[in-house]
Amino acid sequence: MIPTIKDVAAHAGFSIATVSRAINAPHTVNPVTLDKVRQSIDALNFRPSPLGRQLRGERTRLIGVILPTLANPVFAECLQGIDELASAQGYRLMLMTTQYDAERERHAIETLREQRVEGLILTVADADTHPLLDDLDRAGLLYVLMHNDTVRRPSVSVDNRLAAYDGVRQLIAHGHRRILMLAGTLAASDRARQRHLGYTQAMQQAGLTPAPALEVDFNAAELSPAVLAHLTSGPNRPTALFCSNDLLAMVVMRGLRRARLQIPHDMSILGFDGLAMGELLSPPLASICAPNREIGCAAWRRLLARVSGNYEALGETSLALTLPHSVREGATIAAMSNRGETSVSPTHVSAAEPYARNVA
């Protein structure tokens, strides 16, 4: 039997009115009382019904936004796109961050549900197999994912695998054979996993051997000595690095400089995201560009259409919306021929060579 607010009131030992205020206006409730009500809500697994609120005509015009971090400007750019449109249409945003942590994702979703948000825009670790998203589907709380590259759920992203494939082909076209991908923990990012698939396919099609991604701490401001030694030591060290995001590429560039390597003469660097600040670096960062602000705008438009019951007006037939990417040329990539090393045959990187979406 589904618990009701009356059950919560009886369990907590307060009136229904007190429980209602604890749910709808927690700032007006004594902290001790609020804590007891929340304990009862958790014990009974009580969830206010979004459908019931709609039938009663209650609207909060509050939208929850859940992002991994704001330290990476990618997500700040997305948030700016959401906020501009939401404010213009009379909605308020409630933001929470997760630091790529599954428990914080759970807490953020539960907290925003308690605040009676009308929908969620979020980026999660793994969109395809995410039990909390399954819970949202069952509860009927509407949401749209950003940057999660999935066809199973409402989402806005670039084709991460194709984008990485295109970028790595650029490195190969410059003659690089020993190309290594750096990423955060792959388990914490389905985007990084898709990008590694693109890297793998580009390498294989050029007759080269792909390497496992070198996983580093997403949040570290410095490369560890062990990682730096791996990148800079030995005759078979990589000549080019594909970094799974621009922020990581900047950390890598600083580490390589401290190891007295010159970029791009000693090491070429390719990032992913297309952050504008990358063009302010010396040398300017080459990057695979995603339209981050437009991803936020498109996610907002999709969520608003779902919340208002007018999804058909978008004219979209797929749950997943894929926006175009581009590869920004930068001075962090140099041709291997300029260093007197053998380059890859141009036939390996023919523009006519097809991109296969299903990688074995």
C-alpha cells in the first residue's frame, strides 16, 4: 500500500498540516521537527505525487539542475543557457552538484524531489544503467539529460564517439603513431567511455594499436609524478595526447612544461570541449568543440515542452538529440614530419574512410 501524508503524520507524531509545511516550506519548520518528519518520510518511503499536485493546480515553477561540478566551465556554460531561458519564462532553478559521486547524485535527486521541482535537467555518471533515473521514470518526474550520450532516455549531447574519432584522426593526419588518451575514471563518465571508443576506432582504422585510457583524478590540479613519468620517459613515450576534456588538457600542459617539455615540439595536445579560455593559452589549445551553451538551451526547451505537455511541438522523433561538433585547430599540435620522424601514410586517414558506429 502506498503511504500517504496522513501515514507520515501518524508515524512522526505531528499534524498533517505540520508535515505539509515540512515538505512544502521546510524553512518555516523547527529543525528538530523537520528532522523527525524527514525520518518518517524515509522510513515509509513516502513521495509526494507530482500528478496529484498537478490535479490540484499546484505549480512551483521550480526546476532542478544537477551537475557534476561547476569547476569545469563546460557545465557553467550549460547552466548559463538554461538560466537565460528559464528566467525569461518565469521559472526558478535549484542547483546541486555531485562531484561525480553516486551517493551525492542520489541525495541531490531526492532533495530536489522533496522541493517539488516540476522537472530535472541533469548530467549523471552512467545514463543507460542508472537506477535513480529508472525511479524517476516510474514516479513520472520529467527530466532531460545533458552531455550523457544515450538513446534510451531524453538527452541532449554531441556524438562523443564520432567527435573523438574525428579529433584523433587529426592527430594521425599530422603523422602521430603513439597517441595516448587521458581521462578521469571511466566508471564515472559515460562520455569518457564513448570518447575512448572513438579514439580506439580511429587508431585501428589507421593500422595503429590503441592503448587503454590513462585514468587520472578528475579533480586534481596537478599530474602525479607517476603519471608524468609515464608520459615523458622512455623511447616509446607518446608523441601526442588526447585529453578527454579541456580542463584536463590544461593540467597536462602545465605538468609537461614543468618537466621541461615543449608543446607542441615535444608533445602534441588535443582537448575536448572547445572552451573559449583554451584559445587564450600559449600556445592556443586544439580542441574538439561541443556547443555547451546550446546543449543547455536545448535541454531546457525539451524539458519545458515535456512539462507543458507540448512535446510534439518540437517536431523531434527521438528521445536523444545530437548536436553537431567541430574540431578547433590550435597550436598545440605539430606534424611529426617537422621532427624528422616517420609519418603515417595518408591512405590511413582518407576522408572517404567511413565511420562505423558499432565498434567491436
